[in-house]
Amino acid sequence: MKRREFISIVGGAAVGLPFAAMAQRQMPLVGFLNSASPETYRFNADSFQEGLAKAGFVAGRNVRIEERWARGDYSVLPRLAAELVAMGVVAIAATGDVASARAAQLASNTVPVVFTIGGDPVRHGLVESINRPGRHVTGILFNPNVLGAKRVELLHEIAPDISRIALLMNPTNPNAKTEEADAEAGARKLSLQTITFNAGNASEMEAALEQLLSAKAEALITASDPILLDRREQIASFALRHNVLAIGFVQQIAAAGGLLSYGPSISWMYRQAGDYVGQILKGSNPAEMPVLQPTRYELVINLKTAKTLGLTVSPLLLARADEVIE
């Protein structure tokens, strides 16, 4: 190789590397904050990126994404949110319910936040109103209505002989008491007994499930909580082993082996959050972006699990299902 050619190649590489690094730095940086774990919640992070791509922003091409996962420990969320702000993110997707949203909201008065939550964002002080948030925070509301009573009703329909239902709650979730009260009210209307068991993290889950057996609960309803969804495989397999009817709030719990689920599509929710972040990157003001709410709910029945539990699902209920897992 001639000396002139060698200098040209080396010089080109020297110029190219800083240019690539500069281009990388110039891409907007988006934070993704979640209270669960990437190993079991990756499907939601992927849905978020699908929504972001729909808005025209593809990770690694014209946007960078920095993820922070609390792995079931809500207490670390404020620190993780502060880390994202310190890195210079231009927006934060605060996903995994109210605790994440609050942490991101308090980490900065100016960085836009798009939440995904199950509770009332007005009651929790995240926005001024659903239609006009009025601040730097907006997002996607998972449950405009609490659905605990509806899940009790569906459980009673599929298994009318049960009498005692366990409510599996995460007491650190700010929306837990509201959902618990709704499920209890629904059970009273049907003359059913409810017993609440708490699991605030993975280490408390096994103890809560064992207590459930000691109390002779015939069914369990999981609260709308990311930590409980994170442990869906553990909950579903335990329920099947002990002939307990497990009811969840999203399709993924039924897919893991739960008997049925009823609620909005969580994948829809995360895609909408990605799209909202994309709109903010294009210049939209979160203060004027209404909180989005689901327009439909999914009933998913795991027919394989029903047969294992010795249950016969009526044709009418099957006909109402959005998805039947066989």
C-alpha cells in the first residue's frame, strides 16, 4: 500500500469515528422507566418502541432510549428517574403504574413525562384534568373504571360453586385500596367472601400464596399491578398445582396458565405511550395532550386450564371471549 493511500485511510477513520459519536449524541435521548423487570416485561418495552416507531422514531436510527428498571422495588424509582434526568433525556416514559409516574414527575419540573397507570391520575396529583393535563405530565390510563367487581362477576359465572376468593394485592401500589374495595363490593353482591393477601415484592409472593392455601381460598384475583404481572408464571403455576382458579387483569396472565383475564390490552397501552412520546419529540405540548383511555376490554379464557381444573365453560361465555386459549 502506498504511503499516501495509508494516510488517507487512517485520516478517514479518525474523522469518521468522532463524526459517528457526534451524530449519536445529537439523537434525542428518551428515558424508559419501569417498576418491573426487563426479563419478564420486555414485551411491554417492545410495544413502547413499536409506538415510538409509528410516530417516526426508531431506536438507534433517530432516537436513543435509556432504560431503567426497578425490578419490583418501588423505593428505587426516584433515584432511577433522577438518573435519567441527569443524563439529559428529553422525555420520560414512566411505565408500570403510579409509583413510576410520581418518581418521574418529581424528578424534574420541565422534562415531559408520559405515564402508563391504572389509577386516577387526577386523584394522584399527576394531571389537572383528563382532557387538559395542564403540566409537563400526560399519559395513558389503563383502567378508567376499576374492574375488580367485574372480575368477581366473571369468576362467579364460570365457577358458581366457589365461596371464598383471595385478593392478591401489592400494598405499596397507591391504587391498591381502591381496587380492593371494588372487588370486595362486587363479592358482597354475590354473597361471596374475600380475603386479602399482600405481596409487595418477589420475596413475599411465595408466603402470600402459601397463606392463601391455609385460608382455603378456592380462587384468587390478582390486582392490576406490574409486580404481580411480573410474577405471572409463578402465580399461574402455583394456582394450577393446587386447583385454585386464578383470574388476572391482562391477557398475559391467562396466557401464562391463569383461568381467565379481563381488562384493557396492556400492549395497546404501551404502544400509545410510545406514540405520545413521539408526538412530544415532534413538538407537542404534554399539557395539552389529553390522557388516553381504552375504549374496549378483553376477556381471555384459558380453556386448557379450565379443563385441567374440571370446569365446563358455557358456550355463551366462550362466545363473549375475545380470545380462547386451547
